[in-house]
Amino acid sequence: MHIGNYTKAMSKDWHTGHFCCWQCDESLTGQRYVLRDEHPYCIQCYEQVFANVCEECGRIIGIDSKDLSYKEKHWHEACFLCAKCRVSLVDKQFGSKFEKIYCGNCYDAQFATRCDGCREIFRAGMKKMEYKTRQWHEKCFCCCVCKTPIGTKSFIPRDQDIYCTGCYEEKFATRCIKCNKIITQGGVTYKNEPWHRECFTCTHCNKSLAGERFTSRDEKPYCAECFGELFAKRCTSCSKPITGIGGTRYISFEDRHWHNDCFVCAMCNTTLVGKGFITDGDQILCPECAKQKLM
């Protein structure tokens, strides 16, 4: 049984010789100490084993100094300064770059990027809207035509400008040459001009010409039937129009015209295409039939 002086510490009673530093075994009776993991340490041992080293001055941050930390680095309160202008950063906004800390003004002057809209810098804490290598303040990321903020809505970039979908379509979308409305799908090109399929119709009968045979007159499209009825020469023999559509050949003589298949002798019905022939009033005859008629 040990009899002697004792010390009250950590809610326990200790013999004076037993209340010692966990690291160096020096007596802590009547001395300042620090409790760590339920073990007491003298001030010197605690600072050597557990205290952080100041990033600025390289000295230990003792228990009597305030320890300021950022990203696993530590500073004395008096050493927590801007790397550029040396102003204190305690309780102020600051930025970090290349493992150094800067006040807001110095950080912005050296490292802050600028908005592609207003060209002003991005202050610490400002929200950025980014697209590829470009960036904007939230209020600056807007349609270049209607100035409406894009936010999370769809947009279309063109050259260096940003458009909302409505303004882009209004300015750049392909429009039908007939109705002037936007062509979203299924368009037809005629004479290098765009048409809706439903708008590309015969000028005379309004029949759709998409995928059909057609021709034009005075820059206007016509279906084969209307063009033949309105403008084509008529065969002297069958009175049907000679349209030329599809490669149809015809024979012309004086003011009369015939389909190739209709250019035959009026008597023997032999084709006269590429052969000599004789006219007899409105009729055409091969030489043999002409002889017989004269005899």
C-alpha cells in the first residue's frame, strides 16, 4: 500500500509520482498538460508529437496559438496572409492557386477568368455557365437576339453567338418558298429553292408533284397532264398533246406536228419516220401510196 501525497486530475486520484507525461514520463503535478486519447502529455511533448507546422513561417503551431487550416495545410493566425499583398485573410474570402493563398482582389487580378458575355471577371463564389472552352455569368448566358437567359433550356451555338431554339429557327431555319413557314422535315428542292412536300403542287390543278413527273413554264411547275393540255403542241394525227416528257419524240413539218408513232402513211399505215413522204391536203402518204392514188 502506497502512502503519500496525491493529485486530482482527469476525474481521478493519482499518487504524485504517478501522474506523468505519457511521452516523457516527467511529472505533471502542478504543470500544464494536454489530454489526448485519454492520455496526458506535457506541453513540450504534445507540441512535438501532435502540433502542426505553419505553412508560412515553418514553426510549430503551439497550443497557445490559433491553428487555421485549409486543405490539410495549417497556419498561425498571424501568418494566414495573402501571398501577394500580405493582407490578413482571417475571416475573409480567399482563393488558392499553385498551393498558395490569395485575397479576393489579388486572386481575381492574377487568376480569375472572364465572362465571354460582359468580359468581367468571375468573382469567388459566382456561378459559371460553361460550354466547350467558353464560360459566362449566369445572367450573361442568354440568347443574342431576345436576350432571354438560357438557364437549363436548349440552345444552339452559331459562330460566337448563342441562340435560344425559337430565335435560331426564326433567323436561320429553312422556309418554304410558297408558304414561308419553317420546313422541319420532308422538304422538296426545286430550282434550288425549298418547298414543303404538300406545298409543291401543280400550278394549274394543285395536284402534289412530290415524286411525280412534272415540268415547268415561266418558272412555275405543272404536272404532265396540265402542261400538255395548256402548253404542249398537239399531234395532227391523234390530237393528243406532245409533251416531250419521258423522251417522247415528234416530227414537225411546216406548222404541223406528229408523235413519232403517229407519223404514218394515211393509206398503208407504214411509218414514215426517216423516210420520204408526200403531202396530200391534210394527209401524208408514202411515195408508193401517192403513186397509186394518182393513177
